[in-house]
Amino acid sequence: MVDLSRRGFFGVGAIGALAAGCVSSPGAATPPAAADVTLSFAHGVASGDATSSAIVLWTRVTPASETSGFAVVCYVTEDRAELDALAKAAPDNILVAGISRMAQVSASPASDYTVKVDFGAVEGARLSPDTTYHYAFAALDAEGFKLSPIGTARTLPASGTAPFRAAVVSCSNFPFGYFNAYEAIAQRDDVDALIHLGDYIYEYGRDGYGSEVGAQLGREVEPPHEIVTLADYRQRYAQYRSDPKLQAAHARCVWYLSWDDHESTNNSYRTGAQNHQPDIEGDWSDRKARAVQAYLEWMPVRDPRPGMAVGSIYRSFEIGDLATLFMLESRLLGRSDELTYAAASDLPEAERPVKIMQIVAEAQSEQRTMLGAPQEAWLADGFKASVAAGKRWQVLGNQVIMARVVAPNMPEKLSGEQLDAIYAKAPYAKPYIEFTKYGLPWNLDAWDGFDAARERLYKSAESAEARLVTLTGDTHTAWANELYDKQGVRRGVEFGCTSITSPGLGTMLPVPQINEWMAERNKEVAYYDAFGHGFTLLTITEDKVSADYVKVSDILKQDYTVETSARFSVTPEASGIGGLSRETI
């Protein structure tokens, strides 16, 4: 990534390397040579990781054929009219005068022709807090001046408790449907940021998850096979980023992102993954490194600091005096090996309970970790620092469900006729449904598989007197949960967002009562909706945090309507927070 100074113009040989030269009068500088191939901005622009003084800006400049590299200029201004005028003027020199801030970088095959700029990161060159900026990229080719789409991004406030509103999303599976929820966010004028909690892409090939729907919609994945190599991951990102609705959402506002498992492969952890076969797909550490490289190339996030482990993307952001947002990494750094009930599914009925109890006992082990010791310590220190600084709320960008959840007893709840219909449509559901009669934790890939680690997190929040608000993705389902420690003390709340397109439990179990049954079965679950797609609109104020659960009516058609299906809120208490309240919409 490149650090750039205000009104400076730096020559950069590669992403991450800053040249010594600075052109203080861009309009008088010798313009860089035009690329020897035709260029386009086929993947739009994006911004991310905004602080009160800097924003990461991103684009990809796509050459018509392979080339060694070429110059790209990034323009930043508070006045969008400057960029609109530039688009009309199409100057011969991309080092045009009159743009408030600009910088030169280079795009090359080493970074898949992506460009990522940390604008404002240099001391003495900071952006202004709580300010809306407009940005674009430009390059020269044989056809002349090429300007990217224009994006908008806002820096965070440095102080104060003005309301902050973010769309919270996860699980965007390209073949399963149109990205209508992304478009719905892009069309709003009241969103300060977007928080993406993972599963931005999926790794499967055309013979896997979502392939049948993708064939019907003309949204089959590229490459056609499961992605394993660096070229594979890059191509899959390129396909996703070619979607105009996703591009619109990226151009609309700043994004804060973390990955979940599918950016690498299903149910990944530090030393492996459920969907990784070393004998045919190679060493896991190599695949993990390739997945991380492609992610950092294609996402508007800051790269880990030098010396940190591969995949160290956990980081925090200060939203004035209102809140601290902690974006967690819960897959590749510290996560212990996967636990699954599958080990008991093939056993005779009489032998299953013993094996299941062994699995559940292991899930409670003190040695199991979701985040790893360094990140746990970082988060504990972050809670303390945030509270000491007077921040009202401590918000977690978390990937998997934190609440304790037990599935309802489906064989007891469903009739024989209903079960037969479900198994006929989804035979893979049978083991899951049969296991619900044991009263087991719902999902060991979630925090229920890391019980002691969850208690350590709650203890850190308690010690700091944090007001914990957890944002969660992964399940393709909307949740509003109250979080309790083992002593029964409420430690926070959790707002879980549904998916952009990935199917929820309601697809496998198309029984409307499942929502009611899940809430009835679990003390911590106040609201559950296994149907539909959309996002959560999070509003943080000094006196309240509220979550609107927003749905789009259809993902199998380009046309759709938008509705808010529920709203929950929480208020602060002297030490901690109150319980969830359902509000009238």
C-alpha cells in the first residue's frame, strides 16, 4: 500500500514502496508515458478503513493484454464538480492542475493491476475529520485519457457523539442471485459506512454450492472450478467486482471489512479447513497465503503492519467519542481445529450420545481459541483504552454467532409428512434434523465451539466495563441476541445480519414456525428470521444503538422492493448495557 501526502505527487514503483521524489506542482511535471495497451476501469473503485484523517482508496486498471505496468493517478477532492469537469475535459496530461489532492502510483501484474492508496496517512498531510471526499483514478493509454468512476468516502469524526449509521452485511454468493441488497444500500443517502463481516466471495466451482441457481440466472462462477491457486482467487474476485450493483455499493461509501471462511475455503482454521484436501490441493499454508494475498490486493483494507503474521487484519477504528469499532480476525490466525458432530453421525444410535458428549466436552476446553492469544490480548487492551477514553460503545465486527444457541427438537416439532417433504427436497438435511433431538449447541463452528474463549472475551469486557455490541454474519439469518456469561450475567448484545444472497436455514427447513421455535428454545435469542435476504442498518447514538433488519423482496429478479421487517435497540447503563427492546417500525 502507498502512503501519500497532501498535494504531493509520488512516483511509486510497486504497491508498498514509496519513491523518494515528490512533485509539488503536478501541472508542471513531465507526464508519464501512456500505456502500450488499452486500459479500462472495469471493476470500479472502492474506499475503506477510514479514520479521522486517512482513507484507503482502491481500483483496478484492467489492460486489454498483459503488460509490464503503467502509471495511475489518484485524485481526491471535497468538490465533486472538479472530477466531473475532469471527465469532460479528458486532458492529455494526467498530472492536471486544479485537483485538490493527487498522487501517482503504478499498476503492474505483481499486484494483479490493483492499486491501493492510503490517502492522508503521512504526517502533515492528513485529511480533515468528518469530511466527505470524492475520488477517482486516471491513466493514459493509446486512446488517451481514461478516468475511473467517481467514488465517495467520508472520514470519521475525531471527537463528538454525532450519530453514526452503517449497513452491516455478509455472505454474498454470486451464483445464488442478484446483488440487490448491495444496490439498495447504494441508493440510500443516510449511510455513513458499510461493515462487511465476511464471505465476500465463495470458493466453490460450478459443480458446487449454488451452481444450479447460477446456471439458471446466467451467473455461473469463474473460473469454473474450485479456486485454489492465486490466479484462481484473483479471477473470482474480478468476477464479483464486475457486478454493477456491488460496484455501486463500493462507490457509495467507506467499507470496513473482515473475512470469514469462504475467502479461503469452507470452515477454515489456522492449520487446515473442512474444504481443503492436501493430497490434491497442496499444503494448507500455501493456499492460505494465496487467499490472503488476493484478498489484500482486491479489498480496500490496510495491510498488516510489518512483522505481523500473515492474515493479521484485526484492527480498530475510533468513531469520535461515540464508539470504538473492533474488526476481528477469527479464521486463519488462531482458530483451533474444527469440531463437528459428523464424527458421531455414522455411529449406531446407541453409541452416538457418548461420542457427542466427548465432542461437546472438547468444545469447552480452555485450550481452544477463536482469536489466538495475541488478538485476545489486543482486544482486552482495546476495551480498556476505549472505555478509559470515554467512548460510549464498544462494537465488535465479528464473524460467527456469539450467543449460546441450541436447535429446537425438529423431529418433535415437525410432522412425519413435513419431514418426508424436507428430506425429499434436501436429503442432506436429515442428519442435521436428527441431531437436534439431543439438545446440542447449534453450531460448533461458531463461538459455541469455543466456550472458554467466549468466557475470556466476556471477562475482558467485564474488566473494562465495556458496553459490548457484537455484529455478526455467517448464518444467512437475522438475529437479535442478548449475551450472557456462564454466571448468567448479561455482557452485551448481538445483532446478526442476514445474507446478501446465500440461502438461510429457511431454505432447508421451509417451515415458518422455525423463527418462533428458535427464540422459544433459547434464552439468549430475542429474534430470529431464517427467511429472506438483505442487510442490517445499524444506528449508533449516545443514548442508543438500534438495528433495523432490512429485506429485499427478491434476489432471483433484477427488480425488487425494500422493507424493514423488525427493529431492535439497546440503551446504556452505568456499567454495561440494558436488555434488547423491540421497537415499532
